[in-house]
Amino acid sequence: MTSKRALLPRSTPAASGMSSRSIAALLDRLDARSVECHSLMVVHHGHVVAEGWWAPYSAERPHLLYSLTKSFTSVAVGLAIADGLLSLDDRVVDVLPDHVPVDVSEQGSRITVHHLLSMTAGHPADSLAEAWQLEPDDLVKGFLRLPFSAAEGTRHTYDNSTTFILARMVERVTDRGLPEFLNERLFKPMGVDHAEWDRVKSGAAFGFHGLHLTTEAVAAFGELLLRGGRWGDQQLIPREWVELATGRHIDCVPAKDGGSDNADFSHGYGYQFWMSRHGYHGHGAFGQQCVVVPSHNLVVAVTAQTEAQDLLDALWECLLPGVGHAGSAEDDEILADRLQQLSLPPVPGCTGPERSVTARLDACAEGSALPDGTTVIVDPTDGGWLVRFESLFDVEVGHSEWREGSPLGRPVIAAGGWQGSVFVADLYVITTPHRVRLVIDATAATATATWSTLPLTGPNLLLHVRSPLMTRPDVA
């Protein structure tokens, strides 16, 4: 899982001509706004000048990127085009003829690679759920069957199905699975040996979601783009494709979220990249970000459980003003010490009763992670507890420390404590942005298990503790 060597060289903010106080100001802003970050890496002039992980998240751990995966699929398309196997004008109906409905519309027959990359096929909204409902066994066919509300190429509509189809087109023309193709052409030459992929029920990679990478691998991807696709002495991605993919192809309708403008999602869309107020970024749900600012020779990688615009506002208002204004070595040391001590707040509480407690789970709460009526048993152990969810799986929970286990393949890290007669624990599905808060009332013999944020692939915790996650392509 871990890299054998660092992907990027290290330096200090001062040595790279950057103020460490601006990075500290960024951390202050995140704290003040209760923005939950899991990792942060700042790369300036090709060197990592700041890096930190909020425990229990850690450097060696891959993290689910959600739709930041789309930017990697874009690169796969660019490589297939460079190999002469695909072109921007190739039509879906020609590359995937076995997925074309017999009554395909004229517009459906005209949809090209360009339209998919720029998300300008013409559907009025994200087609994923409706296309899957229409054709449970063939998302491509369902996509082509749906009615269009705008002419192709004229309006951007964020649409997960377009990237799913691009992944299938790449696989068809290369005769390789998307993960295998990117491993061979991108990840292995870069030195990334820990790419993990969630998959749809058939076993294919989502394409629009599901890639897990370490923060450094995300930062290295951004640096590769900043260098025009060159890594060392190898041109891994054609410079022309980097420029094409990260350039604006279509306007975006200004988005609203919680009453505030999503400024960095209103500057246009490229080929599976968003244009920003400064540079461009690959974006995944809950704040997974790869931000590239060519004008400042800057790359920032973030994993988080938050709203992306809050992160981007903090980057522009706190971090960017410090670029080109070197601070002192003393400030660098203060920042480095702070970065080493980052942590998410553990659940407070004491060791509690030295006996087993049994409860039944109430799934009425919104975001319940387990079925109603599940028996939950808490057994005290040395320095913590063993929590057993009926016959489903067991989780080790630490007291004043994190305990790790892999009950069904994917690691879960947990800590908790007794608060009077109530046992509270946080179960981190640590390769994702999400965690489950378990609350057991020993007096009432009842329990709840609710997500901090609901995973887009559904609430069933069993899905998320299996590796790889296998599900329908029903991400919202």
C-alpha cells in the first residue's frame, strides 16, 4: 500500500519563496470555519513545502477521490487519442455499437467523445439514476435512450454517465481495463503503486468515481499536469492533451449552494476539469481536490469531508497571498510542528463498566448505517472494546487511542468512550471521507449508528467495509 519512495522532493516554504504564515493562516481559517480536512499537501516550484494529515488519517493511506477520478479518466482518453485509437469526433454509436438502442434518436447517434468529455450531450440533468432505471443492465444504452433538452455541444450539464461511457470507450479501443491501462501508462511510470478502484457490479471501474490514491499521489498528478505531462525524462501525457483538457470548453451555469455562490464552479468546464478563479482543479465530492495554479507554480492536494468552495475560498484568501513572500526559518519550524500534530477530535469518555452491554439498533434516524433491529454487543477489552454487530462483523474500538481492524477487507479505525450510561464511538471508514457515529444507551438497551455524511453509494455500511466496493453505478 505504501510507496517505496517519495514521489516529490521536499523543501521548506522559505526556501521555495513562500510564507509559512500564509499556510498557518489557511489552517486557522479551516479551524475557524469548522472545515474538516483529512490531509493537505502544498507543492511550490515542484517541491512539497507543507504536508499534514489529521489523525487518524495518515500519509500512507489511499483516500477515496469521488469525482476527482474523472480527471484521471480524461487522461486515459487523451492517451488513447495519442495512440491513434480514439478521436474527439468518434461517436458513441460507432465505438460501442452493441450498446446502442434500436430506437436511438438522431441526437443520441451524434454524441461524440468531445461531448462526453465536456459534458455537453444535451441532457437536462445528471442522467445516471434515470439511465440506470431505464436499462439496469446497460447504462450506455439507458443514456442514449433518454430525451435531450438542448442541442449537443451547447450547454454544460454535470453528468456522471458521460464519464462512465468514456471509460467503456477507452476499454473497448485499448482492449484493457481502465485501471490496468492507467497503471501501465501513468501510475507505474510515476512510481505510484497503490492505486485502488471501486467497481460496478459487473467488475468494471466506475470511471466517474471510485479511485483511491494517497494525498502525495494526487499532488504528484497535479504537478505532472503543471509540467505539461512530463515526469522526469518521460512525456507521460502529451502536452497538447494537458492544455486541451485543462482549458475551458463550455460555460457553466453559476451554481448556488447554501445561499452562496460557488465561484470556482462557475468559470467554465474543460475535459473533466473545472476552471477556477485561479488555474483549474479536479474535484470530488466532500472536498477531494487537486488544485493547479500555473501562474504561481503551485499545486495543492486536499482530502476532506466538507464543502469544496469553503476550501477553495481559504486557498485564495489565505494561502495565495503568501506565494512569492518568503518567511523565516523559525516560522517554518513552527508550521512544521503544527502540521505534525494535526488531529480530528476523539470521542471523549471513560472506560465505563467492565461487563458486556447488549442493545438493539434503531434505524429510524436519518443516515442509519445498519439494518433496524441489528444486535450490537460491546465487550470490554484491554485498553478498549470489541463491538460486535450481530453476525455482520466486529470492530475494535480504542479508548484514548485509535484501534484498527479490517473486518471485511477495508480498514476501519475506531475510538470511543462511556459518557455516563451511554457508549459513544466513531468508526472511521478510513479510506473514505466518511465515519459512523455509534451511540449505545445501556439503560434503554438501544443503539444508533449514523453516518457523519452519507456516502453517495448509499448508507449500507456493509458495502463500505468491503474492498473493493461493488455496487450499481448509482452515485448521485
